[in-house]
Amino acid sequence: MTTSIVVRIDPELWALIPGYLANRRLDLANLPGLIDRADWAALVLLGHGMKGSGGSYGFDAISGFGACIERAALAGQAAVLREVAAALGDYLARVQLQPDN
């Protein structure tokens, strides 16, 4: 049994969250190809964007994953990037939303 990760979302942001999470799932889908091609610049940008946006939407963990992606890409650490991608995928699969009333 997989444990859910509950994230409380500001009601003013509620309508934006499905699109935000869909974009993070697209990022996740793109990670393996970027890693395989050693496209460090694209990985740095992807990670930096996640780092900056996650907390704004209430997803501090996504900001953390983004920071890890950015650091690992700057260091050319493909194995670390694969581990972070797996952890991000697990997080996105388990996250459950609740309005923060």
C-alpha cells in the first residue's frame, strides 16, 4: 500500500494546480532523454524553474527536487539525476490535494 502525501492548497490557487502538476509530469517525462543526451543546460533550466515555482504553488517538495536537479546538472551527475527523477515520479504519483481553508 502506498502512502499518500497530502498537500494543502490555497483556495485561490486551486484552479491552477492541475495545470501546474501536468507540467511537472511533462518535466518528469522529459528528464530521461535530457539525462541520456547529457543536456546539462536544459536540465539546469528545468531544475531552476521547478525550484522557483514549487513553493509558490504550495509544493515545497517540488522546489526541493528542482534544486537537486539543478545542482546535479551543474555537476554533470547523471546517476544522481536518475535518482531524483525516480523520487519526483514517486512524489507526483502519491501527492493528494486538500484545500487549505
